[in-house]
Amino acid sequence: MAKPKYDLIMLKLGGEALAGPEGTGISAPRAFDIAKRVKEIREMDVQVGIVIGAGNLWRGKEGLEMGMDQATADYMGMLGTVMNALALMDALEKAGVETRVQSAIEMRAVAEPYIRRRAIRHLEKGRVVIFGGGTGNPYFSTDTAAALRATEIGADILIKATKVDGVYDSDPNANHGAKKYDRLTYLDVLQQRLAVMDSTAVSLCMENKLPILVLNLWDEQALTKAIMGEEVGTLVSN
Ligand code: UDP
């Protein structure tokens, strides 16, 4: 049987992946769909770390618009990621995938604290590790958390699974002639301000030579094809 191209991946999901049709809250069927996809990758014997955002629940900038302090609003966002992490853990465990949640913000009753070597040990034992609480610092994003944790655990690639099948030169929903890129360099993304991830996250990946693959989470095969080394989505590298 063909061998997967990657031994260890970091999967970045936006909080909206978990949302119901209105784009907010947590939907059990959605959580189960995601769990199904993750299970498929685990069955290929690939180690999986996951970072999930909180856009379905709260983003720091919503608080800022209400006049809150950014740091406070950002901490609320980080707490939201822990809720999403727990929802995803529940779905994964129900699908038969052993999972641990580690949080960058200590809350021992609900999640393990983030301890790098312990996370690596879980991954080696075949457990999926969900990294909650973002980086633990305000003024950052969960994309940056994914880039950071991916680097720390030595992931081969950071897969950003979204609702579009790659990176385009303009919004493909608004512009039918939008062109999809198959490959980009980190500098292309930074200089053209392409909507891949924020510049802090992209810079971190660039400095650590961590490739980023943007693909569609809801395409039944994209993730498994990517892991087998087929060309899908948009690859960002040097
Ligand atoms: N956040 C933060 N530090 C981090 C990660 C996240 O302050 O290291 C906050 C920030 O307010 C952000 C919110 O958590 O808006 C939710 O994360 P994000 O917007 O990245 O979620 P996504 O868009 O991926 O759903």
C-alpha cells in the first residue's frame, strides 16, 4: 500500500467549521463530519495535531467594536477556542479516535496544560491532540497558534482547512473569473497580502520552513489526497 507523504500534520480549522447553518454556535453534525475526516487520516497512520479557532463564538475584534479592551476581548476568544476544542474532542472520541485537549491557558478541570513534550508523547501513541487557548496571548490569532504549535511539535506541514479549495487572486464567490493559485511562496503571500493567514503566522512558517497547504475541508477527498501527496489546494512554501 502507498505510504502517506506526511508522518505528522497540524490541522488548522476555523471556528466556523463547527458552526450550524447561521455560521454561529456549535453544530453536532458538523463536529461529527470533522471527526470523520480526522478519523480517516488517523487510519492512514498519520499523527494529527489540531488547532481550532473561535470565530463561531467570539472574535476579539467584536469586543473591540463594543468598546472593550482588546486584551480582555482576546482572552474571551481564547476561552472560546477551548469550548470548540472540547466539542471536537467529544465528537472524535465518539467516533473512536483517542483525543487529548491541551490548553495554553491553564484550566486543569477541563484540559491538560500545554506541555510540549507531553503533546509529542500523546501524538506518538496515536492520540489526536487538540491545542486549545490559542497561543495563550492576546493580540495573536489561532493561525499563529497553529504555526507555533506545528513548529514546536515538528509537524511536516500545516494544513489550513477552509471552505474554499485554495487561495485565489480575488474572492471566488464574488468574482467568477477569480484565479486559483496552485503554488505560492511565503513572500508572494506577504507582499500581495493574500488571504491565507495573517502575516505573523505566515512569517513564522517562513522562518521555520513549515509548508502551508490551504484546502477545502468539505471536499470529501481533499484531505486524504493531500496526505497521499496528490496536488490539491494551494501550497505555500519557499
Ligand atoms: N486569540 C488571541 N490569541 C491567540 C489566539 C486567539 O487573542 O493566540 C483570540 C482573538 O481575539 C481571536 C479569537 O481568539 O479573534 C478567536 O480566534 P481566531 O479569530 O483566530 O478564530 P478563527 O478565525 O480561526 O475561527
